[in-house]
Amino acid sequence: MQTVDFIRMEDGTREEYELLDRLENEHNAGLPDRIMEALRGLEQSFSGYRVSRLEHCLQGATRAHRAGESEEMVVAVLLHDIGDGLAPYSHSEMAAAILRPFVSEKIYWIVKHHGVFQMYYYAHHCGGDRNSREMFRDSPWYQDAIDFCHNYDQNCFDPDYDSEPLEFFEPMLRRVLANPNQLDAEQVARYGQSG
């Protein structure tokens, strides 16, 4: 296995960083496979609902696809709860971070905040504020987030819904994840880079 010689990033050479870029690009090409594996893992998530987390995501993505949403949106719905296992208190942000390089700013924002918007349907039953989403009322995507949750999240717990299988969405996932957006300098400063 080829490795760099440096032990501090500040000591790296151009050749070493070119090697790392090549290796990182090879690794990044496997992202769709890792995401598919993570989605399959949602079959074994926490219980209590009448469907698994995977089935919930498949129902949402199927509804989005059948409603004629863009592939970006369908994939975003498919991945919106992918962070449930590793980030139970910030799953929306985790899903949004995964999607960020591949989707529009609008879809990124919706996924990032869908957890707060989804609270509208249950928070008042648990002592919370169902209207927490009002803090985002001035966002140009406020209504879009309401629609996302209403059409593709809160209604996707039906054990009798005829959702498409995960394999149906794999080509879409691969197409959406094939081309990360070119980040401009402001986005790089805002979202950071790897390393």
C-alpha cells in the first residue's frame, strides 16, 4: 500500500498530495455502494413503528418518484433518515451533510431542517412545541419543507403501501451522486473541506 512520508500535513509535498487526491477519488467512487449498504442497515433500526426505517424511506422515495419530483429530491427523500442510527439527535443534519455536494441548496436546506418541521405532527403529544418550525418562517424554502414532511415523511409508515424496492432507486442514487457540485470559495469556507 502506498503511503505518504509526512506525519504533519504542513510537511507534505505536492507529489504526496497528488497521491492522496488520487486515492481519495478512488475511495469516493465507492460512496454509492456505502450508502446502499447503510440504507440496507435501516432495516434493523429501532422498533415501535409498523414499518422499518428502510421501508419508511422507500415509501417516501416512492411517493416522491410517483409525484414526478426530480431525481435529486427522490434521492434526498430516500436518504433523509439515513443518520438515525449514528446521529439520533441530529439525523437531519447528518443526512443533509451527505447530500450537500450533490443537491441544490434548497434540497440541502429542506433535509437539514426536516426534523424540526416533522415535529409539527407529534411534539405536542410529548411536551414539545409543534410550531418550532416557525423559527424558519422567513426562509424561502419554509413551505417546501412543510410540503416535504407532509407528502414524503409523516405519511410513510403504512405497512400496506406498495413501495418500490431499494434496487429501483439505485440507478437514481448513482446518477445523483456521480457529480458533486463544484464548490465555490464561499461554500468551501462555509462547509469546510475534508482532511
